[in-house]
Amino acid sequence: LRTGEVWFSPDFFAQMGIAPTGDRDAINAHIHPDDRPAFEAAYTAAIRDLGPFTYELRASRDDGSWHWLRAHGRVWPGEDGRAEWLAGVLIDVHGEKTALQALEAMADRYARTMAASSEAHFERTVGRADFFVSANLPVMLGHPPGTPPPDAQTYFG
């Protein structure tokens, strides 16, 4: 860290989707502007605290696409106790992040559908303890609005 010398594996550049370079600023320029503050905070804290770091970010690839990556690493001190070197690993989490985003969007869409529906809805999965009752079901059964839905035991004894 003190000398400014850097080394990145060929795998690092493959994960990033960029041409190899030894210029950290050029590499960091690929970080999505919205992800830059969290990246800088994690990196700065690790150097200050001589400890581990983890961050997720989107990086622009040479083909113009954005790709999700996660990094885990650590900063170690030199003999004088100051930050001397950093090592870490970069992990491709693009599939994980895009699947999670799709799931969150679907859950939001389902919640909006349930909120807009004048129908009541319940769902039970056989062989599992999960149970869902929409807010409309207690109302349709004559309970005052805002009454918490009963649990599965109430319905299925």
C-alpha cells in the first residue's frame, strides 16, 4: 500500500470484464457511481483499522454492461504497525444479485396485488409450517379492520 505497487491476477480482470492494467484508478473508474461511496468506506475503514473488508458493487465491463461483484479481503500492518499490504478475492455474484432483484420485484408485485384485491386469500403448504393469510380474510369473517389474522392452528386445528 505504501509503495503504490499493485498486482491483480488474470482472474481478477476476467471477473471485472476489463483489459489488464496496473492502474488502480483506471480499475476503480469502472465502479458504478452509486456503489462508489460504500466501496470507498469499506476500503478506507480496512486500511484505518488494519482489518477485513467486504463490499458488493456493480462494475462496468469493456463491453458496456454492468456486472455485480463481491470482494472480501484484509489489510495487514508492516513492522511499524501501519497498513502495508492488502489481499483479497473478487467473486462474481451477478447471477445471485439479479435473481434476488427479480424475486424482490415479484414479491413487491404480489404485495401490491394483495393490497388492491377485495378478495381474501390464504395459503398453506402441505408438510411445512408456513402459512399466509391476507388482511382481508379476518375482515370478511366479520372481525374489525386491523385485527391480526389468526394462525394456522385456528383454521386447521
